[in-house]
Amino acid sequence: MIIISHTLETGTVVYGTVPEDAEPLLRTAGLRRSGRLPDHPAFGPASWYLRSTRRRPAHRVELERCAAALRAAGHPARLDIDDVTLPTTTFAELERQRHERAADRAARLADRAETATARGQDLIDQVARERHRMPPDQPLLVDHPSYNREVRAQERRLAKEKRGRQRLEQGRELARRSRAAAGFPSHRTSLPAALARLTELGADVRRRHRFLAGRDETWPLTDAAGLYDRLDEHPDGSRVLWLDFSANRARVHLTADAREQAATESQLVLLDEEIRYWQTHVAHLEREQHAKVWGPGDFTAGDFVQTGDRFHEVVRVNTKTLTVANALDNHLRSIVTKADALDTFAATRKVRTGRLPYTRVNGRLSPAKARDRFPDAFPPDAPDKTTGTAPETASGAAFFARDEDAA
């Protein structure tokens, strides 16, 4: 018996013995094989899992389709889904386990990279020693009895050298993956990532509250009896809001069933725990590392915002983002002003702009400090944003005065 189980504690896991001809069906559903899954006391050994499903609702449609495909192929299978029971593992413990797995993965990949590099270099060194034993600039003697032997030896050397270079390339790729795994905890716990995650979690909470409140739909109205018969197919609490017989329309309010409501309420509890964890983490970064959480109150139009190593002039301050000047050659500039982002090809000569979320802000410069730090980015005849006036130029009366002196 193949049991596809899902709980908020373990996620989606497949228990029981999986025949070889059933493995492609599990792979089609996105399941992966693993030998490090804990066994279930009632279901037996675990061998397959679906990643990123712990503390998340089950993908019921995909799992039901997978179970149906297994039954159609002659394999007994059943689903065991529990989206309501809260997990015993806290989110903080889950994060700690995630960081430990990343550290183990980094160490494991580093060992594999070292082994692959050593084997590749050893193969290349063997080829170099073999070539060193040959006379220098010795051509192949076509009519000599050793010709075929030398050709095969040369082919073996080339193949060995190719395997060595492939091992070296494999070692470099494994080393890159090892560095990425080692840097995972720092990237995940950085301030921009934490703030972006809080924004996503807040949006998820609001979406689930809207789901619990129900949704309104407009249905075509043919006859009242058919309308109420169709409404009876939906969960209790669904009702008619109004009827418009002249336009043959009806507005109804639909609610979720009891199972979906219970699963959504469990998700709200888990999301609240996760939000409190990341809020505490952000407060720790502000207190211990003096990190700055940027917002609309920190900028005004005309300031310069830093993202990465580049500064952009702020065109407009929004609630969630900053509208900044965006030139076509941003990658070549250290600072981008509105004059740099002016669209000279458009008839209206509009300023090209882009949206920059506050989570990607690294710093701020006032207009005066921007002029002092990047004097070459501001031409002499550009208006001074600190005073709003243009500097004195050789035009008007001053120009004619110099012309009369020259005469």
C-alpha cells in the first residue's frame, strides 16, 4: 500500500514500498526521493517527499490526481491529509533546522568539489607526464609499425585529458554550490530579505481573511427556483444579496466550506507566528547592528536614494516604493539624475522612471551632498536643487556687459 500523507508537521510524504514502475508517476507530481526521511509508526518507511510543503496546506488536486494515476496503474494507494492540526515544531526551530541543513550541504559539496578537483588535476598530470616522456616535436611515423599504437595512445591521452578537464569543471561547479549553501543563512536573515518576507506574509494574511469573509459573485438569473437550487450546492451561509429581474441578474454571497475554513484558520495561526518571528529578527538587527528600516518619511522629491552602489534621484515618494529616475545606461553611472533620465526622443520630453521598493534601499543623499560627492554629474547650468534657482551664467545683461568691455 502506497500512502500519500500530508500534515502541517511533516509536509507531503509518501510512505510504504514504491514499485519501480510507480516512480515516474510520483516524479510527475513533483515528488522527490530521499533516504533521510523519518519513518511513520503506523504507515511504515518514508521514501518520497514534496519539497516546501511543511506548515503549508496540501496540494489536494495534484495529490488526488497522483493517487488516481497510481490506482490506474494497478498500485493500491490512498490519501491521508490533515490541514488543521497545528505542528509541534515551532517556526524558530524550523529555521534552525533549515540553517543546519544548509551548513551540512555546504560541507558535503565542499568535500565533493575537493575530490573532483583532485581527480581532475591528477588525470591532467598523468597526461603531462606521458607527453613529457615522448621526444620533443616527434611526428607520427605513418609507415612505421608503431603508427597504430601511437595513434591509439594519443587518443587515450586526449580522452584522459578531456575527463580531467570535465572533473575540474565539475569541481568548480560544486565549489560554487557550496559557497551558495554556506551563504544561505546570511542572505535569508539579511534585513532586505526579512522586510520583503514580512510584506509577502502580510499580503498572505489579508488574502486569507478575505477568503474567510467570503466572496460576492453576479449570476445570470433565469428563474428564482433554479437560482436557489444552484445556491444549495454551496456551503451553508451562502445567500442571495439582491435580484434584478429587469437585467436578469442576481448578486450572491458565497462562503467557504467548514474544512477550508478550518484549514485557513490554522494557516493564520502559523502565519502570525512567522510574522512575529521576523518582526523580532528585524528589531534585533536594528538594535544590535544599527540597521536602518527605510520608509516614506525618510525621503522627499529631489533626494538621492542608494540601491547597491548607485544613486537615483527621487521623483516621487509613495507608500510602498520610490519613483526614481531611470536612465538607459544605468549600469554605466554611479548617480542617475532626472536630466540623465530625460527621454529626448519623446515629444513631451518625459523623464524615464522606475519603482524602487524600500526593502532595496541602502542609503540616502541630500541634493547638496550629492553635488559635493558627484560634481561631474551636475553641469554648471543645471538648477541647484537646494535653492531651486539656476546659477549665474553668461547670458542677458552680463553677456552684453562683457561684450561692451571687449569692444
